[in-house]
Amino acid sequence: MRAKQILRRGQVVMLSALTLTALTAAGCIAVGGTDNYTQPTLGRQLQDLKVARDTGAVSDTEYADAKSKLISGEVPRKH
């Protein structure tokens, strides 16, 4: 009985993960094309960079380097 409960929990977790993946992937698909692109603000870019550091996607060194480049304007910005 315990094994069935563990299996069901695993299935629920897997189904939840697949659903989340499908929903987020669907939002990434562009249909019809558009030239309307809004450049993220400097604040948004800094917030995203901080999240990347906090989650371990970038090291503290990479974070500091990227942050200084964003602030100084070294990173090319699409207009």
C-alpha cells in the first residue's frame, strides 16, 4: 500500500512538471511574427541577473562582471 502511495505522488509530481513545462514552452512560441519588441529596462535586466546569481546560474564573479557591463552600457542594447 505504501509503495502505491509513493508511486502516485511520483506520478503527480511528474504530471505537474510536464504541465508546467508545456505551459511555459507554449508561451515561448512566436506566431505570426512581429516587429514590436520592447527592450527590457536596465532595472529588469539587473533583477534577472540577480536571480541568475541567486539560483546559481552564474557565479558571483560573472554576476559582478555582467552587472558592471550593464551599468556602464558596455552591453549592446537593441533599439
